[in-house]
Amino acid sequence: MKPQSSIGDHRSRSSHGGNQVTVGQYNERLVISLLRRHGWLTKADLARHTGLSAQTMTVIVKRLVENDLLVQGDKQRGRVGQPSTPFGLNPRGAVSIGIKIGRRSLDLIAMGFDGVVIDRRTERFAVPEAQSTLALIREGLPTLIAALPEGLQTRILGAGIAMPRTMSGWEDEMNLPPDALAGWADVDITAEIEALVKAPTYLLHDVSAACLAELCFGVGKNIQNFFYIYVGSFVGGGLVLSNQLQTGAHGSAASIGSLPTGLYMESNAAQLIEKASLTGFEALARAAGHGDPHAFYYGEQDESTTELFSQWARNAADSLAFAVTVTAAVLDLDAVVIAGGLPHDRVAELVEQTHVRLPFYNTKGLHLPQIYQAEIGIEARALGGAFAPIYTHFSLERDTLLIEG
């Protein structure tokens, strides 16, 4: 199985719309995008943000309300002139289903049109074996859908799957028996999910999904161009340019885990995935006589395991700083955002150590991006998967329809 994104790359966008009839759909998406970013806005606010006329905005908002995508708030009083009415996204306007298939856990999510999680089911396991994982999905997904509030079962927009690009072939790194994950090669996961949800289904590399969540709900909302590094069982990357997620022609954009950290003739030259993945921390923990540290990722931190993590983080940060330097040499970015399948304070430690090690690299001639810690943590992949259908249906079109200004 070779997961590839169904979310294509998008070119740059502006916050201006057009008044022509032919751009009606774009203008609707522009309004939805602004409300998602800013919250409740009046028609006058929306007209000012977009450059559209008041008359055009009235038509757009009326149509979106009639389609149950927007709701009207209480009138705002106390201002000069007539009371104004704000509009916001209707949580019941659509439902999106998210399925995150990880190497240690499965998440099933129902998300409202406003991006708020309606319901969530999580299963943890030691081995992400194909048939047992599919059995959990086949049991849990219909139950999740059946539990939706009345009327929402018929408003399912689609489903988004967030999972590693390849599941099999990494048994050694995960301390598993050979071919323990080979069953995934025979699974058409998109068809499996589509049959259960009975709606269009989109497949995303799990770190691209996490990057999408950070773009739409986290610190990425305020950063136009950034590289995203997610430190999970295996480290991976995502890329945002002009506020749009970029997945590449083959779904392989930002595959930072495959970045070599040395020259081929060096005996210890390894890829970033070997230097900055949590499988390295897990191996260190096992060597020190600890059990599976998976509970550590969910906040169960004891002093001994935390000390081991700090030891691993110092070494991992060397390679992360190298990756930031390489990224700066290729892309002109505003920021690098570092996230992880870890408690917030442990990601903060990793970010701090990366800051410490960055000056040891020769960055002459480079514009170094700011390094930020992600706001969305271990749940980012699941949230991004759930948001993928909404993003696909309602993200802004290409910039051929834009008014520059």
C-alpha cells in the first residue's frame, strides 16, 4: 500500500475577492475561510476584508445561511449607527469523519463544520497489525456515526485518513518480528473507509495531516510560509506556502525523515529518521531496563524516563538543527514549527535544545526562519485527517480569480 494525498497543492492566495458571477464559489469559500480564521464577523467586516461590495456580500451571506453553512448571531448594540449582526460557521452545517491510523494508536473522530470535535474514540496497541486494526475500524466507525446527534448522520461531507506513507518495512525500528506489518500491502484503506462512511474519502500522509491541523487551528494560522517537523515514532515533515498545504506531485513533499545527515562515505551517516524519531528514545529506554514508554507520550512522566528523554533530546536536537539549516538553504520561509507526539513540556524541551544547537552550524548567507513550538500536540494527525474533507471542499481556489491589491 502506498498512501498518497488526495489534497493537491495550492498556489498563493490573497484576501480579496471578485464581483463577477463566475467567481461566486470562490467568494463563498473566501467568506468561510475568513470566518474560520477570525470567528464571528458582520457583513460589513467581511466586505472590508475581501474588498467586495456590500451588495455582493449580502447575496453571498444569504446563500450560505440558506445552505446551513452559516448561522446568524445576536445583534451587536452600543456602536454608532444601526445594530449590526455577526455571522459565524454553523457547527451542524456538515460533519467530517477522521481516521488516524498510527503505529501505536487508532483515532476515530467526528468533526463539525466549525472544526470542533463532536466525538472521538481512541484505541492503543503495541502492534499496528493490518487485520486487527481494520477490525477496530469496522467496529468503531459505524458506532461513531450512529452516535452522532440527530440529523447529522445525513450531513457527512466525507472522511479523511491520516496514516504513515508505508506501514510495513519498519519492523526492526519498532522492535517487531519480521513481516509483522506485511499485511498492509494488501489493504486498500481508502476503499475500506469509503464503504463504511458512504462518502468521499481522502488519504493523507499522517504528518501532512498534522501540518494541516497546525495550519488551520494552531500557530500556523498566523504564519504564511512554514516548514513543519513532527517528531513521532518516525520524524516527518509538512510544508505550507502562502497559507496553503503543499503535498507535492507524488504526495511526498517535505519528506524530511529521509534527509541524509552526512556524506555517503561517512560510516555513521544516517537519515534524519534514525536520529530524531521516538523509536530511538524507545530503544534507549529499553536498553536502560524500562518497559514500553508509550504511556510517557500521554503525560505519565516519571523522573527516570524524563532523564532518559532529555539525554535523547540533546542528540536529536543536533539533527533537527541541521534539518532547519538545510530547509533554510532551499526554501525562503518565515518559520519552522516543531511538533511531536509528546507532552507539551517535552516538545518545549526539544525546541529549546534545537535553538541551542542551531548556532553550531555554518549559516552564512542564509535567512534563518523563526523556530516555534506547535500549539497542536499529539492529536494533530487525527484532527488534520478529520479536517481534510472540509479543507478539500472549502479551501480557496487557485489565484487566477484573485484581485491583487
